[in-house]
Amino acid sequence: HYSRAMSSWTTMLAAAGFKPDLPNKSLTLMPAAPGDFRIPWATASAFGTLSRAGQTLSLSCAHGQLELSALRLRQHAESIRIGGRNLASDTSNAEGGVIHKFSKPVIVRAAEALQIAE
């Protein structure tokens, strides 16, 4: 079971359903892995951890910032929060999921976490 060093990261990110689209300021989070998990993520502007505990996904930023105008999930989220405040979004159905569009871009900064209750 040989795997090139960097190609093994794609398997982990695919299982976590982490797909950033930075030019469009959107992020897809559709974990395929069952149960709770915690994995690292990285983009050109930031890095941190993505975790699931029960019915809550948490995208924590350790360094940099991640700007989002839309978030694509497998199902409608009960709540999306950052820094203890709820984020309002318009939802629409998309192929295989739901898109939450924010009225103004959401910025996840270092030491902050975007929490999604499913």
C-alpha cells in the first residue's frame, strides 16, 4: 500500500469532505468518514483543524484567515456560529447538498472557529 507523501493528504481531505474554492470564497464540508474525527486543513491563506464531535462540525483556524461567502453542506444546518454569534444565511438546494450564502463575507481568523450544528 504505497502512497506518495503529498498524495496521501488528498485521501484524508476527501474523507473529511473539505473542498475550498478560494476564488469564489466558498467551502464545501461534506464528511464521508463516519463518527467523530479531527484532521488538519490548509489553504494558501490559512491552516487549522476540522473536527466533528457528535452532530457538530468545527473549522478552527490556527493561523491566517479564511474568507467565505458560501458554505456547502450535505444537509441544512441548524446553526452556523463564529465567535459565539449566529450567522444568518440564505439557503438553497444544490446537487447533493445545501448551500448557505452569507449576506456579507464571513472571515474565520486565527484562534477562531466556525461551528456548524447539523
